[in-house]
Amino acid sequence: MSKAVAEQVYDSVAPVVDAVAESVLLNHGEYTVHPMSTCSEDEVAGLFAKVCQRSNPVLQGRPFKDLELLGRAMYRKSAKLGMGQVTKHEGKSVGLGCCWDFAEGGVWANSGLEMPASLAAHGACGKACFDAVPKRGKKTLFVAFYGMAPPHSSHCFGIMAMSHFAMGKAYGFDEAFQFTLIPSLKGKGVFTDDKFTEDSMNWKMSFTDVTSDKEQVLEELKGLEGAISLQVTSLDYNLSDEYVTMAAMTVRMKKKEEMRAPMDILTASHLKYLQSYDFQWSQYVSPGNNQLTSRL
């Protein structure tokens, strides 16, 4: 590389590659919600590792470094649509929400990362749930992971998820898919819906129905109590008063208006951000993107 080219590429007045302008999408009491793309992969991976073990029977007790790797995969999968979000308290990341196109596959698919052996049971559950989704020829948004670090309020947990339903609708998705292995969420709020209709399909999968070619995984799943709760819903239904009310109940809000107002603000702000230069730059330098290096 010539001296002239080197000076052009590494000009001290040029923006640093990792620098993405901070963007507050929502102020909610003591909390602020931001696009995930304004945070580094390291930051999101560390937060995910702290949050994901809470009550999740196939993630509890796993090596921290393996959970961080899963967090990196979540970050990368969420990067394509750009809808991922992070909640902050006093400038520190305390919550996150991840989603992507169901057609992109599970969390490890095309992430550039390899699943650690310690997460084989988690991977088996995810594959079984993806395989169980009815093939209806509709564009499906996978509402993948949402969580807040204790002792922080669960409100932003729900607001982020509901904004993703609304953004999904704006981006042409027809329906949403989600599942939970967390016992405390079963029979609560959105997971109290036991209907199986065109707009809201709800069913359960026993851990013993999850298949794997690893005997150790089957033994682990056999010892778990309860079942996995799965849900496929039309996005029109997700945005209805009935569903918003259930979502508010899930995160201990007293009425649907407490959910509806902030989710609408967050949705509008994030959709605007997705059209901004800041988001386009974050995509340009995202992990695995070779656009920048190909031009050097």
C-alpha cells in the first residue's frame, strides 16, 4: 500500500470505524431505549450472558464465555434488519431485545460462529421449535430474545417486543413467531392465550419431544419439568387492543395505555432511525460485512 493511500485510509480526522452516534429512541422513566447498532458486539454479548440465564433451564450454569458467544450470534442475527434494541439505565446497558426474519434460520445459522458443545440442549430446543412452525407461505418475524437484568423494571422488556411487532408490520411481515422455555412466563400475559386460530396459534411442546443425536442432550431434556410454549400470531392481532392488553399484563402494567403510548413512540423513532445515515454506517461496518475492506 502506498504512503498516499495509507494516509487516506487512516486519516486522523476521519471517523473511527466503530464510532456510531448515540441515538435515544425512547425515554421511559429512568430508562432510555437505543438501537442495538449503537452498541458494540462486546457490550451486547456481555449483557446477554448476564441476562439470559435467568430462569432458563437450558442456559443456567453454562460457561460465561459460551453464553457470550451466543450473545454475539444474537447481535449478528439482529443486525440485518436493524430492529434490535438495548435499554439503558444511567448510561449502562441493562436490557435487550433481538429479532430477525424467520427465513434467516436459527441463531447460529450464517452468524459466522460455531455453537459450543455446552449449548447443545438449547440448540436442540431451538431447532425443534423452528421445525414445528406451520408452513403457511407467510413472511414471519422471529421475536427471538428479550430480557432485563435484575432488579430493573420489566416494562421496557415488553415495550421493545411490542415495537418489534409494529416495525415488522411496517416492513411487510405478516406474522410473528416466539417461544419460551421460561416457567415464570407460562400462563402469564401473552402466554395465557390458549387459542389455536388463524390469527393466534398457541401450543406446547414437551422437552421429551425434542430430538437430538446426542444422548447427553436427550438425558438433560428428559429431566426437565414443564414444556416449551410456542406462539404464531398475525401481526394485526399483535397490534390489537386484546393482545396489547395481554402484553401489558406480562410486564406488570396496569392497563394497555401504559404499553400502547411508549411502543408507538419507540416504533416511530426506530423506523426513522433505520432511514438515517447512522444506521447505514453501522451496517457498512458490521461484523462479517466486507464492503469496507473490499474498497481498501
